Amino acid sequence: MTVLGVDIGTSSSKGVLVGADGTVLGVAVRPHTVSRPRPGHVEMDARVWWDEFTSLARELVTPGTVVDAVGVSGMGPCVALADETDTPLHPAILYGVDTRATAQIARLDAELGRDAVLGRCGSLLSTQAVGPKIAWLAEHRPDIAARARRLYMPSSYLVHRLTGAYVLDHHSASQSVPLYDSTAQEWYRPWARRIAPDIELPPLLWPGDIAGRVTAEAAAVTGLPAGAPVVTGTIDAWSEALSVGAQHTGDLMLMYGSTMFLINTVSERLLVPQLWSTVGALPGTRSLAGGMATSGVITDWLRDLFAAPGHDALLAEAEASGPGAKGLLMLPYFAGERTPVADPDARGVVAGLTVEHTRGDLYRAALEATAFGVRHNVEAMRAAGADIRRVVAVGGGTRGGPWTRIVSDVTGLEQEIRAVTLGASYGAAFLAASAIDDPDIDTWNPVRERIAPDEHRGRVYDDLYDLYLRLYPATRDIAHALARHQRSVGVPRA
């Protein structure tokens, strides 16, 4: 058995070819950039998703390679509207990093009621939600709204291009607030008709269900065998969690990437305004999730700002800086913040700067800022009733260096790192394998390392974390004023 997994991410698309025992047979990557045409707008042409999928498949599926099933995942929730011929009408509006729909969030809150939305959908309306972004298009691009008939996300768009099926997975739907009833686990038609009256909502399947089979047309373009089953797929973070076996009650996945994402598998629906309560990637599971708007994005920005040759040199300098970054403290809100702050107008802050500080100190402060953000989310989860028993880390940031150690020291949590940290594409491959066989993820991807917290460094970080919590409310009004100024002069978002 050989399976193909492809993930469409924020900064790249990645494909992985995997054997029956979980062995990685090939990896291919296509870097890309998203478009930021105006402050708060973050978009991507959906047609690029298909172009990159076909390119990845062509590279990995060499002559003689037999692919038995295909899995897909992608960033989300996104809003890519298409007409009756399935032609995209507008660049896809991306997930919570796109903050354009704040006015629509306020209006829908007033019309539907915040408590009613939370109770029915499991999450409040936020920059992560699908409904307000559809409403924004209806108000600002009525020409597009009038022609829109279908709603796609990266995974469902790939499924459609591969099989002709128009479907969406339950998890992605549960992030389409307020269009989905998370208790009944079906579209909530009254609110859907109110917000998207002309859009045919896709039938719902679970991420591991077979959505269809590769058509002859798709086979000719991709090199995949016609008739190969294609699973429905899901949002990348939940695919990442599956890739490292973090799907049992009490598991917490930390995704180290362009953004930092946290998923705790819970035994029952937990409703808390500061976080997202969703259905899980597997039938019968539920999640309590949080997401930071930036993490790796900040370190990439610093690397470019310093014209550094790569992250390795900066990581070494950050190590030398030591806990506390020689008295620097950063708020990582460089693109607003999602959870638990829920403030699209929050901004990055660096406090304590002197002329003595170096780029290594700033880089260390950025790593520590994301760790403080993780702790903030973890504390919000626990306050909501979450039981965190095991932490599994995944993503590019887990490949050596101080970042994972800093997170463990700040949070006091031991982290488990698996042998394969490719993330969502590997999770998509596992879902594909699960649709035709019965693989065990712990056999596929065993534990490689455990990162234990250091008590001495933890005490240092406890004091800094108290300052971190105080820094945001102390600077919020100034940040909001600056955000208004940035919008008025057209400063692009991070």
C-alpha cells in the first residue's frame, strides 16, 4: 500500500508519499505567499491550490508508483466562493488572520445574539468564523455574492478537482460559525439562509470518509491512477493532530508553524467565549482549540529584517541570550490575536529595549512571546474544564533548537515529539491509509523524544509571564489607536 497526502498551508503546500508501514517515501514542497491587498485582508487564489497539488503529485508519483489512496488537508476555515460551474469568483478569504469582517461580526452578534451563537455553534463569532466573511462579501462585493453558488475550502476544493464531488467535512463545517449546529452536527439552515441564501451548502462527511475517486480527467493532469479513492480531508491543524496520534481524550497538540495552534481532545462539549469548541476530526470526538495569529511568522520577519542567512544562526544567538532575553518582553500580536485575547486590533509590542540589545535577544524574546501565548491558551483551556494529560508537539519548529524547550519551561508541560514531524500532509496520508486499511499511528510514527520542563528556568518565566499578562491591557488603547492609524494610511498587515 502506498498513499499520497497533500496539505495546502499558509506559506507552502507540501506533499508526502507514504508506505504501508508509515515510512516516508518522498516529500515535496511548493513555497508560496498569500496576498495582503489591504490592511486586515489576507487572501489566496484557490486555483493555486490545484496547480500546486498537480505539481506535487507529478513530482512524487513517478512512473511505476502505484498510489492506493489520496488524502488532503489545508488551512482553514477559509471562504472561497464559486459560481455554478465551480469557477472561483474571488481570492479565498483566509482563516482568522484575515480580520476584515469586524463590522459584520458586530452586526451578526446584535442580530443573532452572542449567547445563542455560542450555545448553538460552540464558538463565538470571531475573525476565525466563516459567516461574517460571507457577509462582508455580500456587502462589499454584491456582484460576487449574486453569482456565488458554492463554498470551498482548500481540502474540499482539491477533493472537487480530483473527484467532482462537492462535500465538506464536519470539522471544517463546525468552524463555519454560525452556519453549523455543533450539537445536531448538521448545517443550521435558518442562519445559513440568512447569511448565504444563494449558496448550496455542501453535504457533510467525516474527514476519513471516502468522498469519491480520481476521475480520468484528474488522473491525466496529476499522474494519479484513475479510480483511486480520495478521502474528504479537513483543516490542517486537525490533520496535524492525527499525524502524531493526538486524538485521545486529554491529548493536547501544539502545532509549531507560521501560527501556533492548540487542540485539546475533550470528552464533552466545553463552551468558553475565549476559545473554539468544535467537533473533532474523528466521529464521536470533540475538541477545544486555540490559535495564535503569529508565531513562526515573527521569526521569519526577524530573519528577513536582520538579513540573516538562516534561522540556525539566530537560534544559536537566542540560546546565548538566555531566559528572559536580557530583559526584553514581547507581545506576539503582530497580526492581531485570535485566542484567548480575540482582538484583531492588538499589535506587537517589544518592551525593555536598550541600545545594548542584540538580534539574538530579540529573536529569543519572540520565541518566549509565543511560549507565553501558549501558556495563556493552556490556562484558558484548563479554566474551561479541559483535562490536559499529554502534550504532543508537531511542525517545523520542533526540529531541534530552543523553541520547544522554552515552551516546556514556560508552561511546565512535558512535550512528546514523534519521529515524523511533517505534520498535516502526513496526517492526510494517514487518513487515506485508514480509509482502505487499519494502520496504527503509534506504529507509523513512534515517540522520538520528550522535552521536560526545567524548574529553575520555569521560576524565571513565572515572573515574566506575570508581566506578559499585564503588558497587553496596559498597551491596548495605544495599540488600537495605532491600528486605526495604520488602516488610514494603508499599512499592510504582518
